[in-house]
Amino acid sequence: MARILETRSLVGGYGKMIIVNGVSIYVEKGEVVALVGPNGSGKSTLLKTIYGVAKVFGGQVLFNGSDVTYLPPEAKTALGMGFVPQTENVFPDLTVEENLEMGGYLIRDEDKLKEAMEMVYSIFPQLRSLRHVLAGALSGGQRKMVAVGRALMTRPKLLLMDEPTAGLAPKAAMELLDKLQDIRRETETSILIVEQHARRALEMSDRGYVLVSGRIAAEGTGKEILSRPDLQELFLGKHG
């Protein structure tokens, strides 16, 4: 399989502070890859460094084989990279449909914009009935659906998801994670997800990486990582 994303010895952080130190990972086309680890390990910073929100101190980011290390986020979006931030991921004063339209700002053809919106509604049917509701009036789970849907409007080749279930009740969190398979099936989008529900994320992913103190501590299939007692205790917690 061809690699949609590859980082080579990537170093990233904020200001003068290095948080991600020499990380090399990859995502193959069509894969769902989980990035797990303890709080403060640099998982979110890694995604932000890849997308261009955090500062790159060294290393490379390759997207579809091209070096995009220092491209700004909007350029990466235009190339086919989507990003779902953990917070401030919807426009609360806009309706659900207006939020989706904002996500499709690169789409100039009105028919294609409608097609993209229908695709989002097919993945998240609940949003169709809420399309005229202000995003600020939605539940936490519904807002996360809007955030993911907005990122999908440009039909990205790769979707970076930063703790999409943060702040959600367990049932809503599991329902949102279950949607990842629908996204992969209906859009052929590859996914790199940072997720606090480590066990569930690894169970539903093709592969995973464990990040500790800004470095990769382990990698493998979800089953391989979950079978290691040392990772269960140190990095995933006893109950994942």
C-alpha cells in the first residue's frame, strides 16, 4: 500500500519549547491509525505540527509523497489534509448547515457542495434534522459531529482528529468512534486519530503508536499493543 502520510524525525512545539522530538510515523492509504499515550505526551502537538498549526523545528512531513513540512494549514487543506481540532471546532452562531458550508469553502461548484453535504448527512443522519439549528444550541456529541462533518466537506484524503470524544459522555463517545468505520467506507479517507479512549481506539484501528514524552515508545497493530502488559500499565492505564 502507498503511504498517504509520513513523518521523518519530526520535531515540533511552540515558541522555543520542543514537545515532539524526532517522531517518525506513517499512515497508509485507507488506514485508520490511533495515536495514544499518557496526558502531556505530545499527541495533540504532533497532529498540530503535521498540519502546520504548531512550529516545526526539524524533520519532514510527507503527504502523498510530497514534502509539505513548512506549508501553512490552508495549503495542506487544499492538497487534501483535513483537521478536526479538540476545541473551538464549530461556529456557535451559525447553523449546522452554515457550518458545513464553511467547511466546503474550497468548493466552487454548487452541485458539488450539495453532494458533499449529502455525504456528510449520510454519515451523520441526525445532522439533517438539525441543519437549521444554531451549532451553539447543540449537545456536545452533536457539535463534534458537526466538527467532523465540516472537515469532511472537502473530501480529504487524510483526516487528522484531535481527541474527538473529549468531554463527551461514554455513550456519545463510543457512538462517535463507531462512525469512523462509516467515514472510511463512504469516503475512502485515511484517518490519524489522537484519542483518550485508548483501548477502543486501538481496537477499531488498523495500527497504533504509543507516544511518551514526545517520542514513539511502541508501535504495531492494536492487538499487539493491547497484548503488552507493560503498555497496559504504563501507557494505557489498567483499564485502557
